[in-house]
Amino acid sequence: MSLREKVIIVTGGTSGIGEGCTRHFAGQGARVVVASNQAEAGAKLETELRAAGHEVRFVFTDVADESSVAALMRRTQELHGRIDGIHCNAGVWAAGKVTEFDEAVWTKVMNVNVKSVFWTAKHAVPVMEKQGGGVIVITTSVAAFVGFPSHALYCASKAALEALIRCLAVDHAGKVRVVGVCPGTIDTPMLAATCAGWNKPVNELYADVARRIPVRRLGQPLDVAHAAAFLLSDEAGYINGTSLVLDGGTMALPPW
């Protein structure tokens, strides 16, 4: 399996799963374009990885803004002449039941989690089709399949992505391969944010969760990065229109 010399865009590539994927893809020899709205973190990550000999460029991007996404695609082509793969990973979370949300929160979550993938596909697919092929990997979540308490909007956004993966794979068959990576409980800043308001310290909450997961640990960003790298590689060429679940066996658990 190799990503050497492949041009890979990672959205949300400066934190959590995205940062783990940026580092891993670069270490595999890919030419990585990091897209994020975290300007300081992006510049720092680019400097660090380029100093280590990796081909990494940071491009400030608002994934919820179509013009910004289109500019990201143009800049990547200016830098490298092609786009071999994209990991659509940018995401946000908001706590609450449907009765607690307002339109502003709905718009923010759906824009970042779902609309961003629409814009990315809209502007990347023509490039990939013209050059003869490409791969889009989309970070979904087991939240697409499980009714997590106070996750109504996040779960809905991730379920939308699962459907979009299938549609993109069918609509652009033969040229663009579209797959999902579907994480469970991963040790990221977003996971830590979901622990706010509980009456236990985060480390105790994590330990409780880890004891319930069949592999007996939380996932790490590198776990997702390994899977995403495989899905982006030529060796995964027959995997299309589906998602690879990385949940340590969580969804295999009985409901008691």
C-alpha cells in the first residue's frame, strides 16, 4: 500500500482525526494539501512537516463556503497539477435534542458537516474525471447508525453523508471512487467537548467508555489515518460506495 507522490487534500486537517491523517499521509510520501480555517495551527503544521522533509502545504479554507472550496481546488492544481484524493474530514458537533436547536445551530452543523462535502465533490469531481480518476474519502461516524443522546443534529448530518457516499459512487462510476471511513469513539478534542457538563473528570469518563468497547480502548486518530490511507490507495480499488467502520466492535454489542 502506498500513497507516495499522490496529491491528497485533507479538510479539517489541523486537528484531531484530520491532523492525524495529515501527518500519516505525509509520512507515507503523499503530497498533502491541508485545508482548515485554523490559520495559526495550519501554518505551524506546514512549517513542522516541511522541515521534516515532507511535501505539505496549508491552504486556509472555509469548507462551508463554495467559493473558498473552489479556490482550494484551484490552488491544489496550481501547486501540483492534479488531485488524486480528498479526505473530507472537516466537522463540528452540537449538543442537544431537536427541541433545543435553533436555525443558526442547524445551519452551522449542516453547512460544515454536509454542505462542505457537496461543494468539495462539485469542484473536485470534474478535475478527477478529466485527469482519469481519483478517490474521495468521507469521514462519517457510527452516529449515523446509533441514536446517541443529545446528538440529534450531529447524527442526522452523518447519516446524510452515508447516503451521499452511495450516490456519488453511482453518479461518477468508472472515474471517481467514493468511500467512507466511519469512526466510533476516537480520542480527539471533539470527543472531549462532548464530555462537558458530566459529573466525572474526562479521564474517568474515557476509562468507563474504554471498558465497554470490545477492544478495550478508545480509538486514536492514527487508527483512522491507517484506514483512510488504505482507502485512498490503489490497493483499495474495489472498495466503492460504502463505509469502513472503525469502532473497536462497539456496534456489535448487545443492548444490555
